[in-house]
Amino acid sequence: MATLTGGWIGFLSLAIIAFINLAKADVPAFFIFGDSTADVGTNNNLQDCGAKANYPYNGIDYPYSTPTGRFSNGYNSADLIVRQLGNFKISPPPFLSLLERMPTFKRNILRGVNFASGGSGIFKETGRIRFVSFSLSDKGGPKVLGPAEADHLISNFIYIISVGSNDIIEIPFGTPTQKFINKIHFAYANHLKNLYKLGARKFGIISVPPIGCCPAVRVYNSSGGCVDPVNAIARAFYKASDALLQHFSSEFKGVKYSLANAYHMTMSIIDNPIANGFKDVKTACCGNGTVACKEGSNLCANRNDYLFWDWFHPTQAASELAALTLAFAEGPEFVKPMNFSQLARVVV
Ligand SMILES: *[C@@H]1O[C@H](CO)[C@@H](O)[C@H](O)[C@H]1NC(C)=O
Ligand SMILES: *[C@@H]1O[C@H](CO)[C@@H](O)[C@H](O)[C@H]1NC(C)=O
Ligand SMILES: *[C@@H]1O[C@H](CO)[C@@H](O)[C@H](O)[C@H]1NC(C)=O
């Protein structure tokens, strides 16, 4: 993973300075961090990485049925959020692919970068056990954003962060919840402070969904229901994120944020599928609770009826509903203290 830091950083800083004059502050651009919920192909470029989705049936509903590396039948949350908020149709490209396409690199960097990597987490160690992937702290992303000259560009970018599920999935057995939550939020706060120091001001944070309800975890409940002890950690994670962001924004001048309650959004669908346009909120559309989605797996007929695309990830239809909710919801129930579309318009 050492290759992911170091050399690129100075290079990228130069590129940002060189093109800073082209940036228009009124067009929100995005830096996206997180795990497989937001990965648009980062892991395709990582050798020996187990957390990949660049094969069918992933992408079956993407233009030309292309498996892009998104853990989805089509677009994922990163794409659909960006589409609601700005002038872009899909997520900015993965960092590694930007570097490979040098002729368009300069133009693309103004559009933002997606650093999200399937299997990664808040802790640097997360994902190391099962996957080779890279975490929030060592991807060099924050450092890419320096130095001070780039501040006025960088501060108007929206930093979308969707992370935490993998850390929870990998909790060592028997760890007391509160001890884990304290430790993980200490690490999360450090990531946010590092981004702040590099000029980040606008944060769109997506909390952890009810992972106890995804097909891969439901298999541990003999009645097929959600596994509540896992969900309890996700609820505690949200509560701590709320406190963390209130504290962070009062301590650090100029911070604006939206915190999306992915737990509550997803539970509302699970508790009320039909009203939300879904028929199956328990099983995976592709594969099942014990096997990943791949070519030859069982595949559901109507993907839009399903909440879950595969054993862990939502369908495009579910991601679309989530994106609409966090962009436009009224009141603090799903997103607070402002929704993502307001965050996009705030001038810092
Ligand atoms: C398993 O699912 C049932 C509902 O089907 C629920 O009542 C029960 O609490 C769940 N078990 C655990 C350990 O979460
Ligand atoms: C999941 O799919 C695999 C492979 O198709 C199959 O062997 C297994 O029985 C399935 N599990 C369940 C619970 O349906
Ligand atoms: C959310 O976004 C919409 C559209 O931008 C806006 O009209 C509305 O007032 C916002 N609601 C809240 C509570 O932030």
C-alpha cells in the first residue's frame, strides 16, 4: 500500500495550483471518501484486492451493462448524491484511474475525486484481515488537497464520507460497544481535523446503515430477522457521530456539515417496504446471504423491487431513494442540521 502515498502527493498539489484559476466556486465539486457503498472502481486498480466488483452481474443496469467496480446493479450512492447536488451526472472517477488517464487529468481534478475503497474503514487496520484495500488515513487523499494556496478552491468542495460499516463488521468478539464507539470516533475526529487543516469546510457525512439487516448478517438469525446486537452498534455509531459533528463544528471555525442518518432511512424502508416502492427488503437480488453476487448466481427478475442488490449492498433503486432523501429531506429526522442541497449552496 506504500505506493498509494508519497510521490503522488506533491504532483497533485502542483496540478491543483496550476488549475485553480479555472475553478468556479458556485459549482459544487466533490471529494468522496469511504467504503464499498461509495467505491466507483478504486479497487479495480489494486492488486490482490479481494473486495472487487468489476465483474457481472454487478453493473447489469449500468449503461451498456458495464461492471465498473461499483457494488451495485447500476449506479451507487456516490453517483446518485452527486447527481442530485450538482452539474455532474455521476461520481467523480476513482483516484487511481485519474492518474492513469493523464490527458484528462487536469480537467477531471476540478470535478473532484473519489477515494472510496471497498473493504476500507475508519481504522487503518479495517479491511486488512480479509481484503487488501486502503483506509481513510493512508490513501494520501487529504494530503493531495494541500497546500494553502489551494484553500479557496478546496474549501468549497463538498467532502462526502460514507464509512464505518466495515469497522463494525470486524469488531473483535466481546468488545464492549461503548469502548469501541469511543475509540472509533476518536479516529474519525482525527480524519475530520486532518481534512480541515488542509482546507476542507463542507462535510456531508453518511452514518452507518442497519448492517444487522443485510442478507449476509441475517443468516446469523435462525428466524431470518435482523441481528439486533449488530444494529445496536450502528445506532450507537450514529449517536456518537451526531455528538462528534456538533463538537467539531463548534470548535473549528467555518465548518458546515450535514449528517445523514442512514440507519433511520433504511429502517423506514424495511418497516414499510410497499409505501417506499419495494417488495423484498430481506434477500439479496443477486447471490444470497452466504455467497457474493457473480455471473451464474441467482438473479432476481425485477431489480427495482429489491432493497439489497447483493449480500451487503443496496440496489440502485435503494441508493436513489437514499440520495433523494438526504438531498431534500425536511427536518432533522433523516438529515441534520441541514440537508445536502443546502450544504451544497452554503458559501464558506
Ligand atoms: C431474530 O429475528 C427476530 C425477528 O424475526 C427477532 O425477534 C430477534 O430479536 C432476532 N434475534 C436477534 C439476536 O437479533
Ligand atoms: C446460496 O447460494 C449458494 C450457491 O448458489 C447455494 O449453494 C446455497 O445453498 C444458497 N444458500 C441459501 C441459504 O439459499
Ligand atoms: C432541504 O432542501 C430543500 C431544497 O433545497 C429546501 O427547500 C428545504 O428547505 C430543505 N429543508 C431543510 C429542513 O433543510
